[in-house]
Amino acid sequence: MNNEQTLQIINIIQVGTVMFLSPLIAGIINRLKAMIESKHGPSIFQPYYDLSKLLKKEVVVPERSSSIFIIAPFISFTAYLVISLVVPIVTPYPLPYGILLDLLGGALMFGLAGIVSIIAAIDARTNYSAMGASRSASFTALAEPTLIMIFIAVAMITGTDNPYVTNNLLSGSASWYLSSTHVLVMVAFFMLILVETGRLPVESSGLVEFGMIDDAKIIEYSGKLLALSRWGGYMKQFLLMSIFLNVFVIPWWMSGDVSVTGALYSVGTLFLKLLVLVGVVVIIEETFAKLRLFKILDFLAIAFSLALLSVLSLFLVGKGITN
């Protein structure tokens, strides 16, 4: 087996990791939440059971919706697949399709998936889906600039938007890793993950529907379309957490060997990293006081301010670090 064939197999392993491990991470989160609440909770494999059941069910669409409603889940799912081809999930070296997107391009792909889901929710022409689309659009107006600002700060540190260069620089430079710029970027990114993955505790005012955001957007979906929408949500959560861990927080313990064995080793270490992050996220979700829904905008504004401050701090202390 030559080097090019090995890289193609590793690429398949990486995409497969994102697709098939992401529901397990969602299942572990739900089980941990139930345990903290002193409940038995569902099996960690429940998301797989749900997806399997939904994939066998008939698709029913709202009467007044258009083809946009049907196409949107496929576009979002494909966007997450493309991102999984180009970011450091199981390797610290670029894979064959790594040249397709950089960090900024990845942020725009996340934005594309989000915008398409909002349009589809509006196209459903129902009250709950429109409510979810409106809320999501309000939060996206701050979330996407925050993500882009985070990647701009990283690009200024490394001189490039390439996530693999960022991983290698931060893993080999203690001065940059401990710099105020990088610390502020990590905090801003973590705050963004809490919002984007729906892990920020929100007060629902007694009715679950009043606290809906992402669930409201897909409330009119059923069958295979609902399965794709939920699966895409699992993948989005997995990708954001993986980028956060492998590029920013724990850029070590990824095998540099161009081999299938090395890739599988990195899958195992990534899973252990994710378990630690999942534990932190669940503790925050279950122990912090719930916020009013409109306070999410304040939370995102703080995250954006930290990301902006990270860029400004680079001008203040960056020269000293590089020297």
C-alpha cells in the first residue's frame, strides 16, 4: 500500500469517526445529565436507536412548504461532511482534501449550514418553526462574527488560517500556548460551543416550547429528513468540540505516523479528550443557574468581546512573545 492510498484510508477513518462517533458523544452527554439529576436516563446508544428508527419512517412535509424544506437537511449534512474532511480530527498533518478549506472557510461552512436550516424553518410556515428560525437568526448574528474573530486571532498568531499549522505551532510553542491571546481565544471559543451546541442552560418559563431554539427549527421534520437533521446536529457538536480540543486546548497526543494504526490511536486519544470536555460541559449545564432566553445575546456579546480583545492583545504582547 503506497502513501497516497494510506492517506485516502485515513481520510475515510476521519470522516467515519465524525459520522459514527458523534451520536455516541450525544448519548454520553444525555446519560451524564440524567446521572447528575439522580435519574437512570437513556442508554448512551439511544441516539443510534433513534436515528435507525427515523430512517425507516415515512417523510411527511408541511403542505405549504417548498423544495427548500426538503433539500436543506442534505445541504447542512453535506457541509458538515466537508468540514470533517479538512480539520485535524485524527491527524496533525493535512490529508488529501485539507487544501479545500482553512479555518475561516470552515467557519463559513458552519454559517452556511446554519443559514440553510433557518431558511428551511421559515419555509415550513408554522409558528414554532418560525419562532426557532427567528431566535436562531438573532443568536447567529453574534455567534458567526465571534467564530470568525477567533479564527482571525489564530491566523494572526500563526500567519495562516491552516488548522494544521495552528496545531503544530501551539503544540510546540509554550510561549504562544500560554499567551494572553491564546487564552482569550480558548475562553471565547468555549463560550461559543456552549451556545452553538445548546448546552447553555436556558430558562423555559414553565413551557418547553418557550425555550426552544434548534428543536423548534426542525419540529416539522419527520422520518429520514428528521434523522438527517438530528445527525447533522450531532456532527456539528462533535466537530466544534474536536476543533476546540485538537487545535486550541490539547493539540498533543495525535499520532504523526502516516498509517492506519496511527490514525486509530488518534481516534482513541480524541475520544478520551472528548470525555473530559463532555464532563465539564455537563457540569456547567446542570449546575449553573438558568439564563433568561434573551440573556444568550449578552453571553455571546461577552464571547465576541473576548475574541476581539485577543486580537488587540496580540498587538500589545505579541512582539514580546516572538522575541
